[in-house]
Amino acid sequence: MTVGPREPGRPGERGKPGDEPRPLVERLGMAFVALVIAVLFGGMAVAAWIGGEGFLAVMAGIGALMTAWAGAMTLLRG
């Protein structure tokens, strides 16, 4: 007989160590770090665009968007 994964939350079961949501202060801190890094990427994108480096500007802009997205998901998902 095979045993499948257990559902967390059933009486008498503890679940996996990573099942509990992160505390709000930790989510806020990580979102703030992501925001700072996204702003730095955005500044690099603007500076590269002004300097005529189109490819670097696009790549830095994508990095800013991806970092902002990851920070928002960290904050919202828990």
C-alpha cells in the first residue's frame, strides 16, 4: 500500500516545517528590500537609456519589473 502526501491541518498531524505562513513583519521587510532593488534597477535602466545603451536599459527595466513582481508576491502570498 502506498501512502500519499498528508494534508496539513488534519487533527493530530503537524504537516511539513514550511507550511506555516511567514509573519507580516518578515513579509514587509522582504518586500521593502525588493522595492529598493527594483528602484536601483530602474535607475540603472534610465541611466543606460540616457547613455544610449538600449539593450542594457531594456534588461535593467525587465529586472526592475521582475523584482517588483517578486516583492509584491511575497507581500500578498504570505
